[in-house]
Amino acid sequence: MSRTSNLTDRASHAVQVGIYAVIAWLRADDVTDDRGSDSSEKAFMVILAIALGGAVTAGAVAFVTGKIALFQ
């Protein structure tokens, strides 16, 4: 049972990190530099994509683990 709760805690944490990343991205609505994206913006987008992908994966794993636990 503790393994499932640990996985659930990890999934919850990953989802929270993803939500915070999206909120931080959405708050940057006043663009002061309109030269286009530089390498730091590209790096941020890659990190954001990895974080969101990890959050979705963790949520899916937690969901499937929960459903499997119902049948054991």
C-alpha cells in the first residue's frame, strides 16, 4: 500500500510542478523584447515540455496503478 501512496505522491508533485510552470508561463503576458526567441527561451520551452510530459506520464501511471490495485 505504501508503494501506491508513494507513486501517488510523486504523481501529485509532478502535476503541481506542471501547473506552476504553466501559470508562470501564462503570467508573462507583457513582452518587452520582440526580437524573437533566443536560446534561453528555447531552453525554457524544452524544460517546460519535459516537465509537462513527466507530469502527464506520472498521472497516467498513478491512474493505471490505482485501477490495477482495485482488481488485486
